[in-house]
Amino acid sequence: MRTATTVEGSQRGWRETLDFALEAEKLGLDICWVAEAWGSDAPSVLGYLAARTSRMLLGSGVIQLGTRTPIAIAQAALTLAEMSEGRFLLGLGASGPQVIEGLHGVPFAEPRTRMRETVEIIRQALAGEKISYSGTRVQIPLPGGDGRPMRLSIGPNPDIPIYLATMSPRLLQLTGEIADGWLGTSFVPEGSAAYFTHLDAGLAAAGRSRSEIDVCEGAEVAFAEDEDALREMVGARKKELAFSLGGMGSASTNFYNDAYSRQGWAEVAAAVRERWQAGDRDGAAGLVTDEMVLGTTLIGTEEMVAARLRVWRAAGVDTIRLYPAGDTLDVRLTTLARALDLVRSLD
């Protein structure tokens, strides 16, 4: 498996983020994805990392649809690919109504249509074509105006890989149809059919196989020295998972809750959401099971983590995104180094 991680410029302070990325490259990490969520933007961080790194791939993980026009995304992708000398991966995601409508003030409606149209327009731009597109959500040039189709003045680069961060069945199918990679989350290897059934349907519709798409999944990694330490680790993460199940998204839309529900925890996920929405955060966390935490993370003794990595690989994961736990930079890097050694030992 290839190895990756995700950073965000505003999450731990820029200096620590930079130091972590630079040291991760020295440790042999293959890919560094940069998130933006509702914090710092990804392209700015990626441009800086492109100048400070030389080997590892750099990806937007993810640029959110609706926060930029498709052409603005294509311009950023072409620029970052040039700055990084071909090391850039374009990751896109639909996000959710809370961020797209609540923060950016643009409609979230029809995310699947917007995703397809955005990718098609971006690919026109990357290929150096004059951009002309008449879609349901996007029309270029704007009808009724004075504009005419144009091509970007920056040189073409049609080989930039496009990854889609998707969770719902219809968007997973679209990923299989049109993407070079899938950025997944809330992934449980034992319940992977909830994802792969739809991803594979999209691949088949496009006449492709699983070998033609990079399955990139993420998990927190932390090492416990004994059973007591493991119990403490698992307990500490239950409130974080309760937030994902109950607090992410809007009152009517929570893709994380839906994902856990499809993987066998529908009753628990619904109960956690109900408690969280009612303001009972501790009660919501108390409903999260140890199995739910361990299923979607790489937490345990070194032997347990190694065993889980083998399970993830057997399930079809090509690239593992590692989120090393730790309160300090040194601890996080030490954890990352141990995890990278375990991944290498699989081969």
C-alpha cells in the first residue's frame, strides 16, 4: 500500500503543520493531502509545500464544490501541478449543506450533477480546450451575455489525477465512472460492500475495473502499550465519533451518520444523533461502542495495528491515509514513523 496523511493549515498552527509535512516526507510518506473544511484554504498551503518539498505527492483533500467556479479550480490545479513539477493530485468533494449554504451562501442542491459537470469542465480546461459547456448547474459562457468560449493561457496538463471524496451511493457510483481515485472516510473494512458495491457499479458502467482507480482510505493511528492504555484511548475517541454521527452536517443531512448506518450500525447511529441533537453530548458518546471506534481506526498495540493494516489491504485499500495521534509534534511524528514501518513490512 502507498501511504498518505492529511494536514490543514489552520488546525495546529502553520509552523507545526509545515514541520510535520517536511518531516513526513523525510520519513518516506508518499502523499500529503491538504484539507480546508471551514478553516484555511488548501491551494495556498499546497503552493507553499510545493516549494518546500521535492518528492512526495501533494493533493487537495479536498477543494469543495461551490466555493470556486470549475475554471478557478482548474486554474489552481494547473498552477499547483506546475509549481510541484507534476506532483499534484486534485481532490474534490461536495461537502454538505451546512458549509456550502451556511458558510459560503451558495446552493448545495444536486451535488451529484454539480460534481459531474465540474469534473467535465475541469477536464476541458486541463486539456487546453476552449471551454464551452451547457449543463444543468453550470453554463459557460454565460447565456445571453457578450462572452465567447475561451481557453486558459496556462499550458495544458490533462494528466492531473482527479480524486473524488464521496460517501453516498449515487456519488460513489459517479466516482467509479469518472474519477482516477476515491478519497473515502468512515470506512470499515468488514462493511466495505456498503461502498464498493456502488463504486464497482460505476466502474463497470464506464467499462473499467477496480485496478484503474486508487482507493485511498483514512484512519487515525495510535499505539497502546497495554490493554489499559487501549481502553483509555478508545473511550477518549467516543465523543469525537459522536460528533461525527450527531453534529456534522445539518439537521436533515449527515453523510457520516448515513455511512455508519449502511455498515451495520443504523440503530446506534440514529440514537447517537438523537441524543446529540438534544444537547446530551455525554449521553451520545456513551452510546458509541468500542467496536465502532476500533472498526474505523488503526488504534491498538503494534500487533493489533499490523493485523488491521492487513485487513484494510485485503479489503481493497490501495493507499492508506494515516492520521497519527499525539499532543506534540514529536509524538505524532514518532507514531507516523512506526505506522510507516508497519505498512512497509506488509510487503
